[in-house]
Amino acid sequence: MTLGKKIKRIRVYRGMTQKELGIRLGYKESGADVRVAQYESNQRRPKEDTLYQIAEILEVSPHNFIQLGEERQEELIRTLLWMEEERTDSLQIFSINNTELQTAKVGICLSNWKIEKILLEWMEKRNEMIKGGISEREYLEWKWCHIGK
């Protein structure tokens, strides 16, 4: 999901208009909605300090706005490779085959207690939402606000 789509998704979820967000960011009322529309359509990219302001106004972790573009994807893979180098038992890579569809996917099992704890909590929250134990709203609040704060 693009940065602009993330901003829009959370803004709409919070029930805020583009104009309201723009004004709270300090833009003049006459062009506040235009600037936010440019961010949401990815015509302009907010500066880092503006992203932190947006996160604060929308009451979410600023980590929601970190993009996992090509460079960051490679960084993620390199991190996993170095995890394996540091401790060969820190991760396992395996294949998940679907013979019916003739497809294969790759799975990774991490042996890092901190990451495992977060992933386990995520799985539990997601399952709790699916089973009706918590609302989608509660799940999104957890997902957008819990990690990184």
C-alpha cells in the first residue's frame, strides 16, 4: 500500500476530512485540503517531520508510514541473512507446496523471542477478531497503534 493510501485509510477511519487534517498540520484553510489530497494521491511526499505530525494527529505510530520499497525489501532480506549468519538456528526456511494448484511458497520460521512474541500477539489478535471476540475497530487500533509506540 502506498504512503498516500495509508494516510487516507487512517484519516477516513478517524472520520477526519482532508481539510481538517491540513488545518491541524498548519496549512492555511484555503489550501489545506489540496495539500493533503496531494499527499494521499502521492503527488507530493510529506517531509519526515510532517509524517510524524500526521501520525500524532491521527493517533497512530509513525512506523505505519515507513515504506517497504525495493530498497527496504532488500534490507529486510539482508537482515534475515545476517540473522542466520549470527546464529544458524535463528531461522528456518521451508517450502509450502500446494500440489493441487501446482504452486509453492516459501515460509520462514524465526527463533527470535522478540519477533516471535509480536507475531504471536498479532496472530492472536487477528484470530480474536475473526471469531468475533473483538471488533475490527479494536483490531485496527491495536494494529496501527500498538507496534512501535
